[in-house]
Amino acid sequence: MSGTPTAAAAPRRREAGSGADRWVVLVVLCVSLLLVAVDATVLHVAVPALTEDLRPGSIELLWIVDVYPLVCASLLILFGTLGDRVGRRRVLLCGYGLFGVASALAALADSAPVLIVARALLGIGGAMIMPATLSILRQVFPDRRERALAIGVWSAVAAVGAAVGPLLGGFLLEHFWWGSVFLVNIPLMLVSLPVGWLLLPESTGDRTGPWDVTGALMAAAGLFGVVLGVKRLGGGETVAGPLTLVPLAAGAALLAGFVRRQHRRPHPLVDLRLFRRPAFSTSVGCIVLAMLALVGLELIAAQYLQLVLGLSPLQTGLRLLPLTLAAMAAGLAGARLLRRFGPRRTVCAGFCVTAAAVVLLTAMGRADTWGLLLAGFLLLGFGLETTLFGAYESMLSEAPQAQAGGAAAIGETSYQLGAGIGIALLGSVMNAAYAPRLTGGVPGVPAEASTAGARSLGEAYDVAALLGGPAGSALRGAAADAFVRGLHVTLLVSAGLLLAGAVMALRLPRAVQGEAVALPGPRDPAEAGLPA
């Protein structure tokens, strides 16, 4: 059964998927996504201020920053499939309400534990909102050409949100206290709730058979363990450490059990037969690879701009702004590109343009070559957004409408996992290329100081400041040179991954095809491996 509008919906909502109203629905959904995307990055600039006010311990500070994306990534499948079952609009509106309440709690938090709880609640609200926006978009835009344009706008808004977060946070901190970065969500949610209730259509997916509560909890716990382990790797922990290895192993075991359980059930929570479709599985893989490159590169680029070139946080945000503007342009032009060139060439070209941008950026040195950075960031933003747009559109169009929530959740989960793996992988490559150049010793610098500076460029600068004189200058110069060389190695590794993504994209359809054909009905007990 395909997504079915609820009979009791108000007339205004029943007509929301037709005529001009569907574009109003798109605006409401984009506002939802903008809030979630902004909240993922807005806290970063507020960390020094809240640290001074709340005095959290190092572990508490880590959880304040990480608990939001960790909880959000873990619960995407649970709430995406729950929306298919009980109503996508209903889950989205509940997410709005929870997001607003959690924002107020975070803004008024007077201790680190309260802020951690509030950030966790924000993660739950975000997990309710993100897959619902895509699955409702899938319903109100049944025509694939219009849907491609809608997804392009949606993805452009996501790029804007991620970039606006630090800039908005910096502006608010200059005029208000750190809690204002959360308080800004409340008026937007107060508007979104009634507007969403009036305008958004209700729909559900296939309701046959019971909702697999056990499977949903297994997926949530398994993703929590895997994402936690990946984040610890990204923070510099070794894979053999118990606080890294145990979550990774437990999470992988739970996810393996979840996959086995879904294969055996006649009415699975997530129909994994979707992955048998080359377009769907390839799109998911492309999203992972694209995010793997983007997040790791953005992190390293920010460090390069601030520590090597000596730019302020605001100047750094402005230097990265062309990347966001190019991503917006790619999202808005994506529908036309997809129509003209098809998914295969669009996604493949996006990967190749991104790889070319990464190779171009290997010309960066210790001098500020703003023209080179401008060209590289423009190509990087356009190429990556083209890739993500084409992959998301192909993935969502390939899934039957009845499974739009589950498909959207899979796409968002792959997005989050790709981001976490990117930080861990490219961060490890960067460290492996940077550290040996200092641990081997720097002429005129004590061995202990060189070894301490090998941990990171920021620590090297701190040690150099303590040393002072010629030794401090020598350590600072050697560390900056090592970082730039390590950056070049990391960029080349990233280019290789992006070219692998281009090869992977060759499995996508050559041209835009019609609507996805529904998968066969509920599997009989014999096929599911169950007794008749």
C-alpha cells in the first residue's frame, strides 16, 4: 500500500500536495531542516562562553558537544519507520514541540548535566524532524521532475544551515549570553507548529503487520554504539581502547542482529531488499563517501585558515562562505542538471569536480593565496552538493512511497555515519603525516618540546609560546610546515576516495526513470525463513 492521506485531515491539508500549496509545504519543510542543521553547528562558537559559566569537566564538555549528533543519528531509523506507521506529519509536529521545549531547557540550563539532557532531547527532536521532511517531500511531489527541484532546494537549505550556525552563534554571543544560541529556536518553532498543522498533509506507509519495536531499539542501540566509537576515533582515541572498541563491537553486533532479524520477518521494519536495487545501494554509498570527504576537509581547512594563516573565526567563516554559496547554486541547479545528464553522469561529474578541487588545494602553503582558496572552495562546494543532490534524489525516488520514511532515515543515517567516519579517517591520516616530522626532532628545540608539539598544531603553538626566543620560533615554523605537508597528504587521500566514489556512481541509472515500482508484498513465511 502506498502512502495514504489520512481521511480525517482538514480540507486545506488534503489539498496540500496539489497546485501551488506544495511549494508552501516545501517552505515549511525547509524551515524545519534549517533549524536542525543550524543547531548542529551553532554551539561550536559558544563552547568557551558556556565553559566559563557552567565549569563542566572535560568529559561533560565532550558530551555537551557530541550528544546531539550522537542521539540524532541513532534514532533516525526508529522515527523514520515510526512515521511510516503512525503518520509522518504527526511525528514531525511532535519533533517541533520537543525541539522547542528542549531549546528552552538548554538556554536556561544552570549546570552541565542539565545542558547534556537538553542537548539529548534536541537530538531526539532532530531525529523526528529530519526523515519526516524528506518523506513528506516525497509524498507532496509525486512528479519526479518537480521533486528533483524540491530536493535541490532542500539540500541547498541544509548547506546554508551548516554554514550559518557558527556565524549566527558568533553574532548572538557578541550581544547576548551563550543560551541565546538555543533561545532563537523557540519563536521559529512556535510559528512552525500551527503552520505545519494547517498545511502539511498526513500520510502513512504500509501498516500491515506489527511495528517491530524490538528491531527499532536494536537499530537505535547499534547505531549509538557505532557512532560513539567512530566519534572517539575521530577524537584521537585508538581503536584498541576499551571505550572505543566496546561500543564499536557491541554496536556492530546489534546491527548485524538487526539485519538478520529484518531478513527473517515477514513484515520487516526496514525492507532491506531495497539494497538489492543498484540505484538505491549506490546512492547510499555515494552519500557516505561525499560526507566522508566534506566534513573531514572542512575541519582541516578551518584549522589551516586559523592556525596557519592566522585568520580570526569570523574571517575563517567568511573564507568558507564561497563553499556554501556554491553548494546553494548547485542545489538550485541540480534539477536541471539531473534532467539533462541523468543520475549517473551528474553524480559522477560531481565527484570528479570535487576531486579536482581537492587536488587544486594541494597548492596551498603557508602564504595566504586567497585566489586559490576561492577557486578551490567554489569548486568543492559545487561538486559536493551536486553529488549529494543526485544521490539523495536517486535514493528517494528509487524507494516506494510506502517506505519513504525508512528510506529517508537510511539516507540521513548514512549522512551522519559518513561525517563521523570522515573526521576519524582523515583526522588519522592528517596526524600520521604531521606527527613524525616533529617527533623526529627539530633543530634547536628540546626533544620534549618537539614531542609535545607533535600532538597537534595548536599544542605546538602553545609550547612554542612557552619556549619563546629562537627555539619557539623554530618549533612554530616546523609545526606549520608539518601541518601544511600533512594537509597535502590528506587532500590526496581524499581525492582518491572521491575518485572511488565517481567509479561507484557508474552503477546509477543513465537517465531519469519513472516512479519506483513497489517491492513485492509481504514475504511469505517460507521466504522469510520462518515456519509456515
